[in-house]
Amino acid sequence: MLIRPRPSPFQLFFILRGSIVPRIAPQIIGYALFAALIVAVARHYGLQSSGYGLAPFTVLGVALSIFLGFRNNAAYERWWEARKLWGQLVFEIRNFARAVQALVPQDAGQIRPLLMESLAFCHYLRGSLRQVDADPEVRRFVGDAADTFRTAVNKPDAVLRSMERRLATLKQAGRIEAMDFRLLDERIAGMAALQAGCERISGTPLPFTYALLLHRFAYWFCLLLPFGLVSVAGWASPLFTALVVYSFFGLDALSEELEDPFGTGNNDLALDTLCRIDEISVFEALGEPPPPPLAPDNYHYS
């Protein structure tokens, strides 16, 4: 995720990092050259398309804008819901750390293991959503227990089961009361609910048929647009075509990025940073020196 100061009006036109332009540059250049070719052919052969006009493109452009706006809103809703889920996870981890410190006896030897496993859950959830190996990070908190978790198909859920077993052992030994067990179990259930919400977003993309319809519509619209512009805009047609392509294909590419908010791109969620926030909360709850916050790499939080 990019977090940077608002650029000046002059910088606004030249910033590429975080911009969608590099991704759609081939379409912008290609359609601008195509429009220039149409203008050149029309001027060379004296072709006129005054009867053709821009009226059909006005209607089609409005329809395409509505479709793209709807898709962009749906993609942003997925992105924002994912951010709320990870924000809720920070809340649950902090609550769990406070509850464990207050309800689990110090001499039971389970406070630190429970909180370290909560951090292992965060990193395994991040690894599961990004399809990366989180074992090196998890091993820093749970040691050789990572060998047990890594054999599970659903590693985050395996960690939650381990935490639940620890609490059940404490309850059976009479070290915590039934009400205390229930309060701690609710915190673990909250983490499981957040994992399920993230898996729902990750495993349910926007319908492919809908995206295919928009792509086809946008490509045909931009292919036909120079024929309507040539008689009214002349050699300015490539410029206007490029601006329309930038608007339509830019919104489409941005929606595609926001549709999967768990990646490592410029517009994806900073899951590494959120996991570090959880680490800081847990280590401070334990009274141990917390790790430093993650610094951005050229305004980018991973």
C-alpha cells in the first residue's frame, strides 16, 4: 500500500509510482497510433464521416461509464471490507492479550505460548492469503512447534486449535474458571470469524462473465471512437482517444487490482505492517521490548 503526501499540481502529471499508467500504457499508445492512422487515411483519401458523428458514442460512453463505475464500487467494497477485517484482527489480538494476562495465572506457564501462537495465527493468515511461506516468521514466535503447524492444510486454523487445547487444559486443571474460559474462547472464535471473512473475499472473485463483458465493450468502443472523432477533431483525435482509453482502461485496471486486496502491489493492503502492529501489541502486553514499526520503502508499506 502506498501512503504518501498529496502531490503538487505539477507533480500530479509526472508521478508514475502508484499510478495505473504503466500498466495500461500499451493500450494508450496503441489506440492513439490507431487513431492517428485513421486520421491519416481519412485525410489522404478525403473521407468524411459527418453523418456518423459522436451521438452513438455519447450514449455508449455513458453506459460503459456506469458499468465501470459499478465494477469499481464492487471492487473497492471488497478492498475496504478486507481492511476492516484486518483492523478487527488487531482489535481481537489486543483484547486477547489483555484477557490472557488478566485471567490466566502467571505460574501456569501458558500466557506467553498463547500470545505467541496468536502472532503465529496472524502470519499464517497473511501467508495463506498471499500464497507465500510464512514459516520463517512463525518460527520466531513458536519455535519448533512450527513443524507441527506446517503439515496442516489450513495452518491458521491449526494454530487456533492449538490455542483452544491450551485453554481446555487450563480449564480441566482448574486453573481458570468456566466463565474465564468462555471469555477467552470468544476471542479465539472472533479470530476464526475474521479468517473466514478473509477467505470468503479471497476465494470469491467478481464474476468472470461480467469482467469479460466490460473488456469487450471497452475495446470495441475505443476501436470505433476514432471514426467518430476524425471529422470533428482532426489531428486531435489521437489525444482525445488516448484520454478516453486512459479513463476506461485505467478504471478497469484499478478495479482488477482492488478486487484482490491481499497481494503485494501498490494498492494492496499492508499485511506485513498490520502483523507488525500485532507483534508490538503482544510484546508490550508481555512487558518485553517490542519490535520497531516497519518503515516504508519509498512510501510503500508491504
